[in-house]
Amino acid sequence: MATPAAVIRAKEEGGLKTAIFAGGCFWGVEGVFSHVKGVTSAVSGYHGGSKRDASYKRVTTGSTGHAEAVKVTYDPSVVRYDELLRIFFAVVADPTTLNRQGPDHGSQYRSALIPTSAEQARVAKAYIAQLGKAKLWDKPIVTKIEKQDTFYRAEAYHQDFMAKNPNHGYIRRWDRPKVEALKTLFPADYTATFRKN
């Protein structure tokens, strides 16, 4: 779905920045952001729970407080945080489904923004409000802004999963279409080069 440009633009200076996004299975979230110009890395991991529970086996139970999330490092002189938000809401996650994305159910698949600065928090709040007023979806937006906590990097086999497994059934059905949507809706932001971690 096409989303509007943010009215409130991020004001970020001083080199690379990081932001954390949760939008269902981290394979697709990482895959999309790895194809965005200005993104230097996209790392799959866990956010919202304890170190003890930061493993795929435990997170998939849905009882750890963690969300599958992706830590995105980007150059704001190329792509601003508000532009990343626009991409997130357009192609990464359905912001109207609570604790669910596609075929995946549970709080670990929730849609959430985890700002890493006061400026990101300000812009995220404003953009969610802007989208809510625009009524682009039939249902209300349930994407939450969560307080930053420790981000735990996921197991090695989850990193760059889309690039390593392009013919995996899940990737073909659920995640490749997101990258194609990025290419179609945001051609100026798309790069065919995959940012490997």
C-alpha cells in the first residue's frame, strides 16, 4: 500500500544512526531494509525480553516478551528515519493486525517501532498519528512505539536469510513480494545490492 511522505521530517545529523523495527518474521523485515539505499546493515534479533530468553527456540513460544526485530543502521544523509517509517508501513508490516503478520501468530510477531533517540520517537509518534488521520486502512493502526531495551542478535543462520535462501517457500510466498513492493513503490530508495551482515 502506498503511504504518504511524513509531514514531520526527521532532523538527524552526525553520521550513521540506528533504529529498531518489529514487523513479523524478521527474515522479511531484514530483507526489505537490506535493499534500501542508505542502509548499511540490517541485523535480525530479539527485543523486549531478557538475555536468558533471547533465543529462537524460546522466543517462538510467545511467552518471553521479545519480538522478532531488526536493528537497522542507516545514513540519514541518504535516507531519513521518516522515510524508513514510510517504507515500513507501506511494504514491511500490516499495522492493523495485533500480534500477527501473515501466517505468523503471537506477541513475538507484533508490529512495533523502537526508536533509539528522542528525535526518532518524536517522528514516529507524529507519523502514526498522520497515518491514523489519513484512514488508509479499514481498521485502526495497532503498531506501538516501544521503549528501547537491549537488542539481542539472533542466531547466525537467521542473518541474511533471504539472500541465502531465495527459494525457501516462506521467502517466496511472504517476503519476496515485500521486496518487489519496495522496488515498485519506492524505486528511488531501492537498491538491488543486498547489504550482507
